[in-house]
Amino acid sequence: MSRRRPATLRPTPETASHPLPGTPRELFEALPQLPGLRTEIIDGRLIVSPVGTPEHARIAMRLYGALLPLIEEKGWDGFSGNVDVCIDGPRDPVEPDFVLAPPDCPRWGERELLSSGLIMVAEIVSPGSIADDRDRKPGVYALGEIPVMVIIDPVATPATVTVLSDPKEGAYLTSTRVAMGSPVHLPEPVGFTLDTSVFVRS
């Protein structure tokens, strides 16, 4: 039998006049900045997780590098993490591993890019994010009307890259999966053939 006392949540004199957060979004907005941690709302759950490993960051940077000629040609912005996205509709915040956006992408507040203004997002699967990245986030991004989602999955056996497109009513209607190392086409509005061998460590 546990000897731990149940936690009690009591307002301080400074916060006594403020109501406690009643929704995941209100709790998200009440949190201070948490350096080294990623904070998201996925399917109504507030998720706080550590940032990725160096291997995770390497893949994100290699995706950025592969798309850099296109980014420069189109005048787009590419972000490898650390950018919050607000999902249109529920207004839930998420933090993709990679975001491709036009420079005039509309925002929700100062920090969050609105999902319906994005061109593409990508997630890099890690052992701790398998269910969210493979199963839950595609529906979240499709609901937010993001045209293209890429799932880079070095955890799978064999490793794969999946491209999802044609979002409709909270689901992507088109899916293409290749073994990591093979080329895969990123459909419009990206319009780019990605050589996924860049993700294979040499």
C-alpha cells in the first residue's frame, strides 16, 4: 500500500482570483516555457516529452538540407523543430519535427503557425513516439488541412518513409510508403522527389 499522500492543488495568494485551467489548451497556455521539452495536445491529451536525440535531429537536418534548393527557389521557410503549429478548428498546439511554410503563413497569436497555411509537416518516429507519430498525428494534421505529411520511421524494420496527402475530414486519402533509401515523390503543393537515402547514415 502506497504511503504517499494524495496531492492537493491549492491556489496561492497570487493565483487565488484566477480560475484553474479547465481545458488542455488553457493548461498549455498556463505553462511556462519548458526548455528542452516539447509540449503538445494530441487527441485531447497534454503531452510533455523530451526533445529528440542527436540521431533524431540529424534526420531533421538532412530533410531540411534535401529540401533547401526547393525552399530557396520558392521563397518558403523550413523549420527543423522548435516551431509550434495551431491546428485549425480545435486550436490544439503541436510541434512537428519539420515544418514547410510560406513566409506569410497566418498565425494564431505570436508563436503558432496556423495549420491550414502550411505546405508540409514531417515527423521522425522514435521509440517513445511510435503510437503518436504513426497513428494519432496523421489524423490531427489531416484535420488541420495540412496538404502533405511525411513520416520518417527509422524505428520500423525495415526503416520506411511514408508520404500522406489529400486530407479530407480528418484523414489522409492517399498514402505512399517506401523503404528508406528509395526515392519518394512529395505531391503538390510540394512537388518534389525526395531521395530518402539521405536519412541512411553513411
